[in-house]
Amino acid sequence: MKIFLLTKKTIFISSVILLITIIILLLIFIFNTPVNFAVELTHNCVVSDVFIDEISSLTKNSEKIAYLTFDDGPTTSVTPKILDILKEENVKATFFVIGKSVDAHPEIVKRAYDEGHYIANHGYSHNNSKLYKNLDSFKNEIEKTDLAIGKAIGKDDYCSHVFRFPNGFMSPNYKSKKKEAAKLLSEMNYTYIDWNCLNNDSIKKYSSNQLLNNLKKSCKNKNTLVVLMHDTKDVSNSSLALKDSISYLRSQGYEFRNFYSFFEEK
């Protein structure tokens, strides 16, 4: 009888240990597996009119949400530093990538994607004369960039559905060409977005404190922010001011999101 009780107790303890081990392994798997939503983003995924309306009216919202966006990357000198800071601060951002740079540095784009950032389209060459040569050229720039992103992240038929015009749609340059291109984007199952907040990192050389002050002035009295920065250091280096910028926006009550949030809400 005593032997039977010991055996029963041993089986119970072993079962508990096994259960705990399984739970721990599952948790390790869950927290170390990248949470990717871009698998949903293909050319066969038709975005709704609601999605397009929400993107176009995003900056009119009353919620205090900050969408950090980075243009013109990836670069080996800045993008990894930005990704390090975003990871440390637990902030998800959106990267408007240049296709030729994606082809040059696919591993950086793959890292950004694996860490939950939205990879959006900024054209292949960032060359306005090529981009606006004609509508076929514009379409080719978008499609080549999608192909480059898809190859980098290992997702066939990738389509980000969100484009940012180089220098912004709001810029007066190539205005008539942009209007034609905007109609084509709609036919391609795309929408586009500019920004309503920036730190002027592409205007001239600024120190990190100046970049932060530029951001503070730009976001004053605004609710939802689409913040323009660049993950290059062609003029100023936003990675030097990013941590303080995130801290400031948090102190002002902003929550951080990227464009995946629109798909999550649907």
C-alpha cells in the first residue's frame, strides 16, 4: 500500500512538472515568434473603402495617436539604430522604403518586418523624372518596390497598399502628374498618405535638441499625428533624437501605432 501511494504521488508530481514544462515552452515560442501581419497584404487582398477613407482622414481624428513614419530607407548607417530604439521603447512604426535600397539591404527590411513594423511603398528609385515619366513608369516603380519587399521578407505577391509620394502629395511639384498617379493608385488597390508633423530632418543640418524642438513645435495643438522622419543621415540624423522624441510624445499622452492597426480593427 505504501509503495502504491508513493507511485501515485510520483506520477502526480511528474505530470505537474510536465505540464509546467509544456506551458513554459509554449510561452517561449509565442514571445519569440515574430508577429507578422504582412502575410495578409497581397495584391489579392482588396482593401475596403473604409480603410482608404480612414487613411485619408487620419490626421483629422481626435484621438491622441502618433504614427511614426520613416522615409527613404533602408540604410545601414541609420535604420538599424532606429530599429534598436523602437524595440527598446516597444514602439511599432511604418517604414516607407525605396525599392532599390530594399534590394541593396534586404536583411534590414526583413528585420523591420519581423519586429512588427509596417513596410510601405515609397517608389523604387525616388527619382521624380522616372516616377512621373508616364503612368506605366509610375506603376512599374510601385510594382518593382512591392517585388523587392516581398523578396526581402519572403512573402510572395506582397502589396503594402499604402504609398507615399516622394516629397509628399502636398508638394506643388509635379502636381498634375500626382493627380493622375493618385487615380492609378486607386486602380492598383492602393491609397496614399502625407504627414502633419515633422522634425525637418531633411531640410538642413540640425542637432538632436533642435530636431526635438522642431517636433514639439510641429505637433502643438494636434491630436492624431503622422510624423515624418527619415532613416538616413543625408542631412540630419533622426536616430539621435528618436528616443527623446518618443519620450516627449508619451509625456503628452500619445499612444503609438502603425498602419497594421487598421487591419487589426477590421
